[in-house]
Amino acid sequence: MPLLEVCNVSKRFPGVQALKGVSMSIEPGQSVAVIGENGAGKSTLMKILAGIQTPDGGEIRIEGRPVEIRTVRDAEKLGIALIHQELNLCDNLDVAANIFLGKEPRTCGFLRRREMDRRASDVLRQVGLDIPPTSSLASLSIGHRQLVEIAKALASDARVLIMDEPTSSLSTGEVENLFRVVRTLRERGVSIVYISHRLSEIEHVVDRVVALRDGRNSGELEGDQITHEQMVRLMVGRDLDQFFPHKPHQAGDLVLSAQGVRVRGNGAYPIDLQLKAGEIVGLAGLVGAGRTELLETLFGVRPAIGGTVEVAGKAVRLKSPRDAIAAGLFLIPEDRKQDGLVLEMTVGENITLPGLMRASTAGMLPSRWEKSIADEMIEKLHIKTPGPGQIIQFLSGGNQQKAVIAKWLAMGPKVLLLDEPTRGIDIGAKHEIYEMMEQLAHQGVAILFASSEMEEVMGMSDRTLVMHEGRIAGELRRDQLGEEAIMRLATGVTQAATT
């Protein structure tokens, strides 16, 4: 008998039918991936199971018994726990306090701290985390915090763990450790619902795949059927014959030149790099290699502590993002919600925000300027939104990312810096981002993009710079690109690319 069954569940929001008779099941100790493009209904289904939202129709069963899940507490009582992509933990508390927050063992109102520490140690051991329960959460890595979140669920006797993009911020080693924990939990009878846009992970960590498209079931895969190609076909309803639309570009004039740039925190390693018009250059490296720090330095977020930068042959001083913007150099940040958007503002306001000063005359904006620019960018980048007046936080991740890109495209960039441009977006939106990069390169924009996805770097780069411990360990031409060649440089085994 399945542990959890979803039977013909539907959910409607104003103007949108999010779920249309969706069904799925999961057995004890089984791992099931739920895949689909942004807007396919994955998040809505998971929120219904976790008690954050209620369905309009259909039925949910636990061990064959119909149940009602109206609140998060209802879900917890049934043994269902959702581990959010953005972890729900408190930095100012220790590990044990986070695990039992709101459920602390007490006697006559007094906290039984010794018992709490003992029980916390038990669940920490179950997830393979060998740390004292009194450790400060703020001192832990993202990977360890993820395990604390899982331990928190286990302390509530969770039988079904829903993991939403659990590896999006983890290093390679932390990902492997998470997979080991998932396998251990399955052996103990805990069921896993796994949501990830990284299809290569899904092939290795789940027993079955349930695909959604436009709020409906589009198919299931098991065992050897679980391949990248099959998953893509179920998600988008077609084959992506050429997922990376990259074509070699004829590089133009030198647009960006950095000589001896010293990045704050890695000042011992001066960095030299050049970008030419119409060129797409990948920036590879392991987590902590310094890719984000380099991009933020070029954008003026982190003022350089040495070296020179020239844009189109003109020396520029990048002491703030305003200096970079004035030079035609723009950054798409890794965290679009925190650093790229004002979530409470509309799509149109976000797109036109950087150009307000440039477009205004005597403090006044030209009539209808904002709507005209927003409409143009929405159409150009195929942003799915009811209109420029839609609050941007209600768009899917892929469409939010397009809006971040749109605000800079409206400014006419010379150089575009992209930090993890497809992080947390679905496979269809990724393909659209890649096509946009190709179009911009064809128009003469120089692109430098950092990515943790090896396939993305190899698929979209004219050449690749590989970083190791704050320095550029080497450069690889397109005909030299391969996983082994990149990893040798990224791990410091090789310090210069073979020519």
C-alpha cells in the first residue's frame, strides 16, 4: 500500500488553473522526483501536501485513509515535512534550539535542556552530522544547515520529506553527502519527494519520476527509463535536439581589459582577463574559487584593491556599481530575489528602474516612457506576465530572471556579467536564456558568465577561464573543453591550460 497518495487534486488561483486533476503516489522508503517547467504546478502541489495551501478538489490519502491537510501542523501530525529551498532556520539560535523550535520539551514551563540536547544528538547522527547540539547555527556551512533542516524534520517523526531544490547552494562534496543521507533515510523507510531542475542529479537519486506540464500529469518514468532526454520530453512536450544553441562567434574589438586586478579577500592573486565584442566566455571553478567575488569587483560592488580596468579602450575606476553602469558594464547577480529585483514593485518598475535618471529631463519622465520600455522588453524576452503592472514576486523564477536581464538590456550593455544565470529555473526557461545570450553576442555584446553546471559552461562558451582559490588557473579554448580538463584546473592539479 502506498504511504502517500494524491488523487485528482485541483487548485485554482485568480486567472490561473494551477493544478488540473493531478495524481501521484509514493511508497515507504521510496524516492520520487516531481519535475516540470516553472509554472507546471510543482510548487503548488508541494504546498498542498505541506499544508501551506488547500486544494479545491481531489483527495489525499495516507496509507489508504483519506485525510484533510488544512495547516502545516496537520501535515506534521501526518508525518509530512517540507524542506524549503531557502532554509527556515534561525541564525541566532544553536542547533538544538533550531531543531526543536516551537516544540521544546518542557516541565511546568521550564525547558528540559539536557533532554533536548540528547534528542538533537540522536537525529544529528541519523543525518551524519557530527557536531555538538549546542553549536551556533551561524557558524555552519550551507551544507550543514541543510542537514540540520532534515534533522529538524526527523525530530518531528516525518515519514515523508519533501526536498525543494536541496542542492542549489551546495558544493560538490556537500551534494554527495546529501545523497548519502537520502539513501540512508530511504533504508529506514522514510519516503523522499525530490524537486530539482538539475536533471543529472535526478538520474542518480530517485526510484521514480512524476512529470507535470501545465498543471497536469504528463507521464512517469522508472528505473532505466529515467534519462535526461526522456525527462526533457515529458516536461516540455518535445525534444530539445540542440539544447545549447551556441555557435562559434567571430570576436570583435577588445571591450573589457583587466590588468593586475586584486580582489578584496584574494589580494595575493592579481587577475588578468580580456573580453572581446561578440564573445561568450565561461567562468568555471569549484564553490569558493572566487568567481562571484571577481564579477562583483568588475561591477564595483567590491572595489578592487589594485590593478586597472579598461572598457572600450577607456580606463575606468570601478568604485561603485554606478561607475560600472556608466561604463556600460552590467551584472546579473546570482541571487535575483535578494540583489536583482525589488519584489514588491511591478514588472515594469523593475525593468525601467536603472534607466530612470538617464530618461528623465529636469526630474520628469517622458510621457508613457516606462510602459513603452517595459512592453518592449516583455515582448522581446517572452516574459510570461499578465502585464507590466503585475507585482514581480508573483512571477515564476525563470520569468523573474528574464526581468533582471531585461532591465540591463534596456540600457544598451557593452559587457554583460552573469553569475549563475540559470540557477533555480526550469529547463525550458534555461533554453530561452541561452538563446538570449546567443542573440546578444551576435549583436556585439561581450558576455562573461559564471556557472557551477559543467554542461552549461561547455555548451555555451567560446572559451573558458577556470578559477582555483581566487586566481585564474588557466584558460581553455572551445576545442579543449571537457570535464576532466576543467576539473584539473579547478582543483589545482594543473596550473596552466594546455595550448
